[in-house]
Amino acid sequence: MVKQTIQIFGRIKPTKKTTAVYSVDNEEQTGPSLEFVVPRDLADGFVNNKRECYKFRFQKVFDQAVKQEEIFQNIAKPVADSVLAGYNGTIFAYGQTGSGKTFTITGGAEHYSDRGIIPRTLSYLYECFSQDSSMIYTTHISYLEIYNEMGYDLLDSRHEASRLEDLPRVTIMEDPDQNIHLRNLSLQQSANEEEALNLLFLGDTNRMIAE
């Protein structure tokens, strides 16, 4: 059994204008840390007890210059290996609007090296499939968007969505054993990396159009 707790990583987005002083310490004995120093505003007066130092601990902190390949190797590859061993895996990107979640997960379109976690993981999985002749693998892909507690299927090719509401609705249900089921969510089979990436592109297109 894989004995693994939830791991939390921090990634710092490159900025043109520095808004705060920060430091990264990946060698700390108690765990890697990210520390911010936000100077007090002198306009608030001389008596000012506002906190200036904020420190957060992570499994690892990735600074501004980190490459997408390093993100994949440290975060996504171990999850993919666990999935191949028969365990469910989840990668969850959390952050404010504009903080770089889409770039980390999907990647940028300008350079091949900017590919994100999803295309790199798909490539890795199909590479593993081709090297393992002892097993037969079947891959199905779904792409779901949840907005205002309502699910929408982004891979239904029968619909051309100009609005999010035009996409097929997906109902999120819970059974008595507290297992989650997604009713009306399509499963698209993909035989190779190219087909899988085409589905990713279709889902992103529907997501961007509906946005």
C-alpha cells in the first residue's frame, strides 16, 4: 500500500514588479519554507503593530526560474507512477486568478518546453504503456468544468458552445457510501498520445469559448 500523505508544493510566479521581499529555504531541517516580508505602511501612524513577516512551510518551494520539466518530475511523475501501480492520484492547483495555475497544469502555447503537467503526464503514461508488453492498457479521458456548483462536460463534440450553459450538464451525485458519481459525463477513449492531446485541446477550446 502507498503510505503517502497529501503533499503541498509552492510555486512562485515571475513578476515584473516586486511587491514584497521573499526568501526561499529548501534546506531547512523542519521542512522547506517560503518567507515574505511586507513592510509596514508609515501612513498608518507610529503605533503600528501589523505583522511584517509571514512564513509558510511546504514539501518543496519552486522559485521563479523553475522549469516546467522540474515541476513534472517532482510533482506529477510520482503521482503517475502510483496510478500505474493501481492507486488513484490527484493533482490540485490552487491560487488566485492570474497566479499561473493554467500555465502550470496545461502549459503555454508558444514553446514546446512550456508544456504543463497534463500534456507531460499523458506523454509519460503512453511511453510507459508502450514499454510494458505484459499488460493491455485502455485509456479514457473526461474533462469537467465546475462553475457555481454545476458541472459541464467540455468534451461533448455534439455541442458547439458559445456559452458555458450550452454545454451538457453533469450532475454530481453521492451514494450512501459517500462515493462521488458524475452523471452524464462523457468518457472519450484515446489510443495514443496524439488523440489524448486532441481531446485536451477540444476541452480547452470549449472552456475558452464558454469563458
